[in-house]
Amino acid sequence: MKILIIRLLGLGDVANILIPAARMIKAKNPSNTVDVLTYGAGVELADLCPEISDVLAVEKEQWPDDPVKAITSFSSLAFFLTQREYDEIYCIDTWFMPCFLATYLREIGLNVQGNFISKGTQEITQSIISGNAESAYFKSTNYLESTFKNMECWQAEWWETYTEYENYARFFLMHCCSLQGEYDMTLDIEADEVLPKISSGKKVIAVNHAGSGKNKDYANYRELVSSLEKSGFHVWSRFDGSQPILKTLQMLRSTDLVVTVATSTQWLAQAVGTPSLVIPGCLPPKVLGADLCVENPIKCQFCVKEPCTENPDYECMNVDPALLVDGCLGYFGSKKD
């Protein structure tokens, strides 16, 4: 059988959701071919997973901000996918346009499982073109319906109830999407050869201080790097998209510990077996499943509000660099080589 998985979210999402999903679905019948449809830099990452046969990319220009143009573009994409003659398609996305695409493919007559929009594509298209679309329908995920029986649990505070899951990705795939099998996001990547040489025997720490928005911005970055270097660590930071994903993974493979905000860096590190000390901000550690988390206890810590009206400057991200340095020293002090 020829299978396609649709998931168009970010780089970390490719690492912790799309790749494990491809492996679970492939494991059901190893003779099946599994393709994926993804977006942006995730294409490079998905290409490194041997269980994925073909990586199809949605380019930036194919997903314009204008809703009318986006619908036209994704309708064309649906016909392109139809020509590839997939036996099964899984939409494990939750954003509107990927779910619109899945609905379009189902209307054409393909065997599509997973997440859709609750209205027909023609009705939605006409309402958007005429300007009569109800904003409440698109708010949050009011548009979402699913063949996955547990998808309704997705928006709840699951970490309080489903404590058996180590992080959000496992909960989403294994409970919400009801996928079965081993959760495996690891990638077999060779270690970078240069980093150990230039570190001169020092422990290597990678630091990523920025994600998307204030809730993932660590302002004390320079002070942190300076303090880590004074404490005897070799520090590097190159997570701005200026180098290939493979090179970043190789460098992470040669790194002893990653200090990062709650963004894709944590998951890239985990994919190559490198632990992370995470600055969680408003996200509970249980959601992140991080190896180590530094807390900055304030009244609204772990509120899971993005954007946050109560504390728009995200005081929870204002962690004293000394706490992070202590966390690093403590990690290496407790780790026996």
C-alpha cells in the first residue's frame, strides 16, 4: 500500500510527531511505502528518516496569508496528491488549511483518516469569497472534526489526567490519534568532528535563547553565555537557520548538554540522544517532557496561556542566568562518566 501522512507544523513537530508517526504506521506493514507532506525546514529533517519514502513539501508561497489565495492553492495541491494515487491518507494536523486539504481529498473520493473541517469545502470557499464567513467558526479549532475517537481530549489539560504520557507528542499520537506501536524519534546521525577539537576537552553546551514570540525569548542570553564560559564550558549557538539541519544535528550529537527555551532545539537534541535543560516559561514541564527544567516560580508559572494577558512580558522567562549555570554544573556533577 501507498500511504501519505499530512502534518504541516514546525521543525520540532517534525522531529517529535511526524517521524514517530511515520514509523508507527510503517511498522503496521513494513511492505507499505510511507510518504509525508510537510512544510519549511521540516523537509530536511524528514528526509533523514529512513522509514519515509518520499518527502513532499508545501512551499511558503503555496500557503499565502490571504485566505482566498490559500484555498485556491490548497485545492490545486489536492489534485496533485490525487494523481499520486495513495491508498490511505492520514491527516494528523490540526491547523485549518491542512484539515481543509484532508476534507477536499475525502470529497474527491480518497481514503482519508484523521482530522478534517466540519463543513464542506464548497460551503467554506463560498463563505470566504463572499466575506460571510463566521469568525467564531475559525476561532481556536471550532472547525475541527476527526475520525480519531480521542481527538476531543486534545485541547484539555491532559497532563493532569493522562499522567502515563511523558510529553505532549506521545499523548497526541498514542492517545488522541490512537496510533499503536513504539514511539521512536531517534535519528542515526554521525557526530561532528570539529566541535570536540575546538572545545579542547571542555564540556560542550549549546544555547538557544529564541523561539517564536515573547513566550519563548530568553533576554539574559549574553549574560548566560558569559557565565557558562567563565564556569569552564565551551559554548556554541547557531540555531538561526543559517546552516543545514544535518550539520546542526551533527553538532548536537557532539554536545554534552543543551540549554534552550521551549522550542525545536530540545527535540532535535533528543533525536540524537543529547539531554536538554529547558527554560519552560508558561509551559508545564510535563508537556515538554524535558530531561531537566529550570523553574522561575511566580504566581502564574505554567499557565499555558499564549498570548498571556495577565503577564504579557512573560516574567516566567526572566530566569536568573545563575540558576541555569547551577543547573548545568549540577547535571555534570551528578553524572558519572
